[in-house]
Amino acid sequence: MPHARSMLRSAAVAAIASPPTALVNGRVFSGRVWPHAHADLPACRVYTDAEQISAIIGMADVQRTITLRVEVIAAGIEGAVDDDIDNACEEVESRLAVSLSVGGRSVRPVYQSTDIDMDRDGERVLARAVLTYRVDFYTRADAPGTLV
């Protein structure tokens, strides 16, 4: 069975990508690597980058607090790209405002923050927003892919 982090990423990708949104249009990927050309933008990538573990003394379960990040990248002309990135963030936020099915259990991402930055690449402006969520759940200590 896959690790709980992997299942969480897959569930978040599925929630954001289906049905395709007006702006991102199904271009939602799992992982940190960004191999996409400007023509493939806007797009999202979903990854986990931190996990806190709280062992339950005397029990076979552990509490996991995972940081889930959704990165949205858009390219366009100055001014318009601001609206594109905000609209893409709205799509992501609305899709992750519900519980996700992870390993047969329902988990709810808790929206924490958004960080936005922009950079110029020639004539185009690249905008990047990172939406951060906290996700809490329990797994078996000896089977990190089994949610309890």
C-alpha cells in the first residue's frame, strides 16, 4: 500500500483536476518538479513538504500532521496575470474546501495561507502562488499507508 502522503497528494490532484476547471483545465500534477513550458500554463503541482508525527504512547497508532502545498503558476501580461493567478487560487480553494478520501478515510485539508510572487521573463510575467494546507489524521505505526 502506498504511504499516506502519496495517497493524500493523489486525492488532492483528483479533487483539483476533476472536472477540469476553466483556468487550469486539468493541468494538475503531483510532485515538486516543474517540467512545463509557458504554453502549458497555467498549471498546478501538488506536493507535501513537511510532516509532524505524534506517537501515542501504548498504542499502535500515530498522529500525522502533513503540510500539503498546491503551487499554481501562470504566465501572461502584467496586470492580467494577477487576475489569472487569483482565479486559479479560487478554483483550488473551492475544490479543497471539502473532505478528501485518503486510504478509505475522510480527511479535511485546513487552509492555512497563500504566498504569491511574480517575476518577469522577457515580455511575459510569471506569477506563482503557493497555497498551504494542514491535514491531520492517524495511521498505524507499523503501516504508514493504513489510516485509522
